[in-house]
Amino acid sequence: MNLILLKLKEVFSIKVGIPGGLLYYRYETFINTFLEELEIESIFSTETNKEILDMGVSCCVNDACLPMKIFHGHAAALNEKCDYLLIPRIMKCENSESICPKFCGLPEMVMSGIKRKEGVITYPLYLNRNKEIKHYLRKIGKDLEIQENKIMAAYKKAVNNHKLQIQGIKDQGYRFTIFLGGHPYNLYDRFANMNLIHKLHSYGIGVITEERVSDNEKEAEIKPLMKKPYWLFYKNNYGAGKYLVKDQGIDGIIYISSFSCGIDSITIEMLKNDIGEFPFLILKIDEHSGEAGIDTRIEAFADMLERRKLH
Amino acid sequence: MKITFPHLGDAYIAINLLCKEMDVACVIPPLNNMETLEKGSKYSPEEICLPFKLMVGNLMTAIDNGADTVVMVSSAGPCRLGEYGDLLKSILDKNGYYAHWILLDTVHDVGVRELLKRVGSIWGGEKRSRLKLLRAFKGVYKVIKSLESLETEIHRLSAYEVEKGKLKKILYKCKGDVYSSEGIQMAQKIIEKSQKQMTQVEIDKSKDPVKVVLTGEIFSLIEPFSNQYLEDKLMEMGVSFFRRITIGWWLDITLVQPLKRAKAMKKKNAFLNYCVGGYAKDTVEEVIQAKKDHCDGVIQLLPLGCMPEIVAKSIMPDMSEELDIKILTVVFDEMNGEAGYITRIEAFIDMLQRRKKYVLYGY
């Protein structure tokens, strides 16, 4: 009897696909706890690999940046396997910051890319208001036929777990320390950045990321600007970079940016103009993944840090 | 105090009139040309969009010509325009072009009082009656609106004219005259005169030209240099075309009728329901409207890397299929390969003409 029930559950259970691209790395704990608590069967697309990238490149509009193409690849990999595909439409970030317009139009881009019209969860998500997040989750609950009180309980637990998780990297005990700037999906996607952090470690270079600089310190650095920046990634990287240079805790900056990124085109230039003479390496990544080129440049940068220390 | 501003299509005509009316000295940078672009590309970051590069060129020339205050529109949308201000200042300062900066944000973001304060600071603290400004603004708004209605009509009619090029000449003469006119009343008279001239041009109603809608990113659309003078070429090719996005339209949605705009933003359509920044949603709506108006095709223009328009572009294949309308997307950058653009646009127009003549015959 139990076996039959189990089988029945398997047949009728709804599978939700979670693409592992873009801000998945930031909200991994939240998503996983939430789904586990509700016992929703979910399929996670694997970590990014060559196959996923190729799929993404073939179904994404060619002007988009590398992370967008990777996300399309993840969605395409899940397309056949799941009943519901979760594509977040992030309209505002936690402190009312804006995000790249492509995030707001992500569902439309993906849906037209992978030719899927039904079974896609595309509600807008305003992360700056708790009420809106709850509203968003309630709507998903309605789609999946889950009771509201269960959703709220799972939400509470997921938020707690998310808060407990320590974001970002702050290495210690290396010969050099650098600030590694960039968007989280470029920093933590080991395929997209060709295992950059590991490579840096092998040259004796430790890494600090923007998450480890407090919001107050970032705010103080962006105060002198004429206008408060509205992009999350601009504010974080510019504020953190400037603070760390002033603080003199770092030997250099490496900024990893995807080709034709609109936000980085401004962030990098502003940072470069404001820090004066300071070692600053910009690594551009795109779908052609020329690893040898990246290696040479990191090596040269490491050599330069070494020479700077000696003289 | 001498103010200056970056070029945005025909905005310089309106701002010139407004400054004359308010007795403010202003330095208008030379119209966008190759020199502007070269100067701009040299000092701007590589990956920023084309409008920014042109603006850097504009402002550098203007400051060389004696301007000391830059007035710049701004926004808080997720598009890059809102962050232009600080980056422009940082680049100009770095290269020794110092100026005082006034950023005009929208009322929605900074509130009416702050905006009025900033507008007031253009006169260097001197107290002038806001009523005078309001009256001047109203007059200039009327001028720009009637100039645009003349332009729209000429875009539509130029495909029908018997002797090619007459309407185009009227349009450019009118624009030049309005620019050099003494005041609002004189400008109105010039436009009325041109309107009369336009109606006297002989047209051949039996012609059946292809009808095209121009849409896409606002700067590429209304700044002729950035789209390689596309409109002139379309007029020469004998295409009847329509472009809704103009300075007047922009004034409408940001200053004159913001409430109507807010209502329009909530309107749903089958393809893109949310404002993703910039005017991507409007681009999508334009295409739907073009189908309703029985147009033959749509040309979408965008500068390389424009974030909102990429979203619109990715929906275009779907729209083209479902609505059965032909769409050409043209991406502009500073490389200026004019021949490449002409070939593609000509091929698109040829295709539309053939389709109209053979495929859709009898529909």
C-alpha cells in the first residue's frame, strides 16, 4: 500500500525547475530551505558547464552579456524536465536599489529564447518590502496549491537561514590581498570566470569581496557623488573598492566583468578615476573563454605586485 | 554664468528659445559631427553606450567655447542615463574641463521643491518669477509641438510628392529659421508659414509607398547623427514613415502629463507587462500599434549595449511571428560603417515593397 502511495505521489508531484544562474548564488540558502520546508520537489540545473553555455548562446539574443546567456542555458537544460520553471523577475533589491533592466525583463527574454509559454513563474519580486516578498511567495503557493500558513512558516525559516549564512570571501594568511570586484554571478560561477579565485590563491594572492565591507562604510564612500547611485552592484563595488583603497588593507584590485556590461562600464571608470595610482586589473569575460589570455594577465599582475613590494 | 547642455535631437532649438525668453546666456555646442564622436570616444569608457560618447564630445567643445555650467537631465530608472551625470563630471574633471553641474531629476524622484530649486539655480540665485518661466515654458512647448506635427506630416507625405526633396527642404528651412528666430511668437509664425508651404507641394495620391514605423531607444531615434541620418535616407527612398518618440512626447510623459503616463505604464499587453527601464515597453507597444495601423514594417534602433532595448529586441522575433509584421533591428555604435547600415535598410525596404506587391496582393 505504501509503495503504491509513493508511486502515486511520484506521478502527481509537481516538479519545479530552479536555474542555477545569475543571483542564485546569492540566495541559494533561502531558495533551498524554502523548497525543502514545503517538500516541493525541485530540480536544480547543474553547475555551469560547457554544454549549458553552448545551449545558452544558441537560444539567447546575441547582444546580451555572458551571465544572461548562461542563465538561458540553465533554463533550456531544465525546460523539458520540469512542470514549473522559476524565473525571478527582480524589480528592486533589498535597500530599494535598482538592478540591471535585463533582470526585470528576464522572464520574457528566457520565454522567447527557449520557446516555452506555459508553466513559468514570472511574478515581479520587490525585495525591498517584506510584504511584497510574502505576496510573491503566496502567489507561487497558489500556483502549486500549497496552504498559506505552510508557506509563511517556510518563509520564516528560510529568511533566518539566509541571514545566518555568511556571504562573500575574506581570505587571510596570503602574501598579498586584493579586492576582487564584480557581480556575484561572475565571481562565484567557477566556469564563467575560469576558476579565477583558485588561480589567484595559487599565486599567493588572497581575496576580499564587497560583501565583507559594511554598508555604512560603502555609504560613506558614495556620499561625495552628486547623485546617489541606484544600482546595487555599482554602489557595492564602487563603495567597497574606494573604502579598501583608503583603508590600505589591500595591495591591488582585480575587477571581473562580463563583456558589454552596462553597469560595469560606469563602475570601472568611476573607480579608476577616483582611486588614483593604484594597481587595477580589469578582466573581461565572454563566451569565447580564452583561458590562456586570462592566465597570462593574472601572472603579470602577480609579478607586478611582487615587484611593487620589493621596491 | 553661461549654461550648456548635451545635444538631444532638436532639443537645442527649444532650449535656445527658452534661454532667449528668460535672458540666460547659453552656449550651444556644434551639432554632432565626426569630431564630436572622435573626441567623445577618446575620453569615454569603451563599453558605454553611444549617447554618452557624443555627450562627452558636446560638453568638452562647449566648455572650450566658454560655458561654465552644465545642465543635464537625469532619471532614476534602471537605465544608464541616470548615472551619466557623475561619470561625465568625473571624466571632464580628470581632463581639465571644470564646470558647475545642475542635474535635473524627474519630479517623481526628487520632489517638486527640489526640482524648482535646481531650475532656479540656473539663474545664479537671482529671484525671477516662476510665472515667467511657466509662461516661457508653455510657449516653447507649443512651438516644439507644432514643429513636430509639421515634421511628422512631412515624414508621412514625402513618399507621395511628385518632385522629390521639396518637403525635406521645407522642413530643414523651417528648423533653421526657428532656431535663429527672435522669440516664441516669431517662431510660431515661421512654422505656420511652413505648414502653408507644405500644403502647396504637389502630391501624387495614387502612389502606394511602404509604411514603416521607427521605434527603439530615444536618443538614437531623435539624434540624426547617431542614426546616420536615417530619416533623410528614408525620405529619399520614398518611404512613408512615422515616429512617435520625439522631444514633445518626452516632455509629455515626464513633465506635462505624468499621471497619464503612470496609467499607461500599468496597461498590459501580451508581450511585456512591466516597465524594465528606458522605453522598452513603449517599443513593444509601438510594434503592436503598428500592426493595428496596418503598417508594413518596423525598424528598431538602438545603440550597442543599450540595456532596456536588448530586452525588447529579444521579444521581437516572437512578436514578428505572432503579429505577422516585419521587424528590422539596427544597432549603432561609434564605428560608423555607413554603407553597412544603408545596405541593410535598403534590403529591408526592398523586401517590404516586394512583399506588398506580390505576397500580400489582394489582401
